[in-house]
Amino acid sequence: LLLVLTGNGTGKSSSAFGMIGRSVGHGLHCGVVQFIKGTWECGEHLLFKDHPLVSFHVMATGFTWETQDRDKDIAAAEKTWDAACSLLTDDSISVVLLDELTYMLTYGYLDKQQVLDTLSRRPAHQHVIVTGRNASPELLELADTVSEIKDTKHAFNAGIKVQKGIDY
Ligand code: ATP
Ligand code: MG
């Protein structure tokens, strides 16, 4: 299955990591690639980074979002995509999470067709979960399951700062 968790509401990455937790519970080998390195050290990284069943890769710092050095950002995205490609061609990995991948396609940091082709050619038994806002129509088309999480209300808008365990 290819699952896409998109939309502006909170709960995309946390849901995806819930599936990684389920899979690990069943003894399945998993791969995680995070395309955006957040400001805070997140609990899921601390939990899974040294887990024998999880291969965890986080995009190196240096990705700016400020497009001051777009070439450097593209290089960082491509290096991270290489890590994703090794997982997506590895028969022994049952579940792959590509966290925040959608932004790499939306902003053209990765070649969309190349990403879609690699996803299509992955091992037949391998599940892939993609998260991030504004998933592209082609990705939604390829997916088997798509959930769009709606931002009905968020504590952040009431001035409440990020909470350990809930937000990271
Ligand atoms: P989570 O990691 O909680 O599952 P997410 O993956 O759905 O969130 P992202 O778009 O990746 O959301 O945003 C990452 C961070 O921004 C998280 O700390 C999350 O709590 C926060 N966040 C997500 N959606 C909103 C929102 N609508 N308003 C404010 N903050 C948000
Ligand atoms: Mg997220």
C-alpha cells in the first residue's frame, strides 16, 4: 500500500509514526526518512533511532527554506532521497515512512516523476507512508489510501506553545 497523510491539521507525522510503532510491534523491519529536520529533538527519533528494526535517516541540517542557497538545498534533498531510494529497493524493509516528502515535490527540490517512478517500482510487499501538506495530485492518484487532516482548531492559534510529547 501507498498511504498519503496530508492536509493542514495536526496529526500527520504522529499518525505515521503510530504505524511504524505498530509495525515494529509485529517485528517488521521499517525505514524512516525525515525530509525536514525540525527545531526540537522529537520523541519518535529518540525512540526509534537505535532500534534494531528501524533504519532512521534525517535530512542533514543546512536545508534553509529561505532559498538563499537553493543549490545547496537541492543537494541536501537529493542526498536524503538517496537514503529513501535504498529503502525503496530493499526487499527486507516492510514499511517505509517518508516524512514531509510532499514539500520536496511541491517546491521542486526533487524530480516529481523520478519520485513517483521509484515509488511505483518498490518491492511488491512493501508499504510506504508519505506525509506533508499540499500533496500533489499525481501522488494522490498513485496512492491507495489518502487521509486529509483538517485544521478545525489548533492550540497554537490561542498562543499556546509547542508541547513535549504532543507536538515533538
Ligand atoms: P504531528 O507531528 O503533530 O503529527 P503534522 O505532521 O500533522 O503534526 P506538520 O505540518 O508536520 O504537522 O507540522 C509540524 C509541527 O507543527 C508539529 O509540531 C505540529 O504540532 C505543528 N502543527 C501542525 N499543524 C498545525 C496547525 N494547523 N497549527 C499550528 N501548528 C501545527
Ligand atoms: Mg509532520
